[in-house]
Amino acid sequence: MGRLLLLSNGHGEDLSGALLGQALQSEGHAVDALPLVGKGQPYRDLGIDLIGGTQEFSTGGLGYTSLRGRLTELLQGQVVYLLRRLLRLLRIASRYDLVVVIGDVIPVMAAWLCGRPVATYLVAYSSHYEGRLRLPWPCAQCLRSQRFQAVFSRDQLSADDLSSQLRKPVAFMGNPFMDPILGDSQRLPRARRRLGLLPGSRRPELEQNLMLQLGVIEQLPGPLLSSGELQLELALVSTLSDEALAELVGTRGWSLETTDSGATSTLHRERRRIQVRRGGFASVLHSSDLLLCMAGTAAEQAVGLSRPVLQLVGRGPQFTAGFAEAQRRLLGPTVFCADGETGSQATLTRTAAMALELLERCHLDQQLQRSCQHEALNRLGTAGGGARMAASISQMLRVCE
């Protein structure tokens, strides 16, 4: 078995890399990880060793989507940090039999420079954005080289497109980040209608997003919520404590109630109540009819579960209007978004009205249901993508021995 180094460059990429790394360990390989940006927490959570210390930045990756993101990176020292990580890669690359890239042009270029055999999972690129994938220079040139012995795409359209462009086989085997969600059947108690809230995971953007989502909830009819006809579930990361959450929502007139054991908590304002779910992310996705989403990977997972997604554009640095528009092209026609100025009262009102309409369509519109199922398979694939990718890499290593 081989010694493998995982190279990734963002929170979503770290998640996919950790799940792929776990599958590679199951194949008997020794696996380390070098996240180029971020803390690499998904690797830690799955017991994969990290190379060197890590640092987290507010952009959560590299700010390709906005000038503000790029300026934020410069001010926070993220570019200097990235260069240091690349130099570390060049020093240690000779220890590994294979470098496994999860991401885009930056780790692809870095892997090419280190001179080792490479397998790459292009999770950050898709032909669904424009119909034909335009890889940034020098990504295509690197991928065509003999060093890149396996290339995996995130969807079948991209696999077909890149196979033609690169003049080498590109395989779509599914997406590792879907495996824990598709394999987790845990559900919440039945409800007539359920709306899940996904404000994202990165602070301080998380707080900004949550406040906007509360603005949408405040526009929903009070009797609909107090009668139990519509239940609200908030999937929240543990980094925002109950104390910080209570202080935050208090500025909008909301309160936080917790049980004596602290196991469950609820946000409430007048007749509106939102159940807070920590550590229950998968159950919120599985059990909700519709997801009000201001996140990246979470929206992809929702679509992969055949759930419609309603976007609410935020102020960034990640979930901006540009990011949301690109996400709609990536994930297809079952992702919706109301028009209007970001954060305005009119936009919040239109978003609430669209939420009510979609909640009804989820149960009555069979065409929407069929479209959700089609896009789930077409855009994300079936469960087991990580295991299939790991098996393919193992076979490649055996052939190369």
C-alpha cells in the first residue's frame, strides 16, 4: 500500500478530502493532509494527520468571487500563508507515492510543481456553469501531463467535457461529500410542512446570514407557525455558543430557550418558534421540505437529497449575489432566489412569499418532485463516491508498482 498526501484549498474541499482520505485509509494506505487554506478541521475530525500548523481566514478559501474577498485575503495575510504552505509541500513531497488534489487550479499547479504522481478530484469546477468548462491557466496544461495519472470530476457533464478537452479519460464516480448525508437516514418527527434554515458555518458571516434569515421568518404568517402547520429547524454549528446566539438574536427581539439539560434549544419571538439543531445537520436536510440556504456545500448536499433550495443572498464575503448566481448555474433549476437588493425589507418579504409557494409545491407539484430527483443524480450522483474513487486510486497504484 502507498503513502498518500491530500492537498486541498477550502472548507468544502477539506470536507471532501477528509472523506476521500478515510476511504483511502480503508484501502490500506497511509494518508496525511496538507490544507492550503483554513484549519483543516474535517481532517482532524476523521483522524487524518495534518502537516504543520493551520490557520483559518474569514473568506474560508481563496476569494475568487469578489474584489472584496481578494482584499480581505491580503489584509489578513492569507496569500503569505499560502506561499509558506506551498514551500512546505515542495520540501516534503518526496516522502509520498502519490499526491491527491481536491480543489482547483492552485493545488493542481502546486502538485505539478512538486514532481510527484498525482490524482485529482476537480470538485471546484463544473461544465454546468457555462456549458463548456474553461479551465484557468495553467490548469489544463498541468492536467494533460503524465504526472496526473487520474482525473475525477464532480458531475457527468464535466467528465464528458474534460475527457474531450484533455484528450484523456476523466471519470465521474460521485462526490464524497454526499456519502455521509446519503448514508444517514436519521429524521426528525413528522411535520405537515418543515422549512430548514442553513445560514452557513463561517463566522462572522454566519451571524450576518442568520439575522437575514430571521428577517424572512418574521414575514411568515404568525398563525401558520403557531398552529404547527409549519415547523422551522435551524442547523447550527457548535462554534456559535448559546450565549453568543442569545445575545445576537436579542437585538431583533428574539429569545433563546434551553432545556435544563441543555440538550435542546429554541428561538422564539411572539408566535414564531425555531428549533435549534446542533449536530443534527443531516436530520434537518433529510426531514425538511425546503431549505432556506446561505451556504455552499450544504446547498449541494440538499440538492443531492432531492430537496429544493431557496437562496437568500447575503453580504459576504462568501455568499454574495455573484456566488449565489454561480451556485444556481451549478446546481440547476431546483435552486430558487427572489430578486431584490440584498437585505432590503422588500427582498425579505419576497423571499418569505416564495418560501410559502415552494412549500406548497413540494407536496402538490409532481413536476418539481421529478425535477429534484433528476438533478440530484445528474449533478451530484449516488452514494459511495468516495469508496469508488479510493478503489480506482488503489488500482492505479498497483498498476504503477
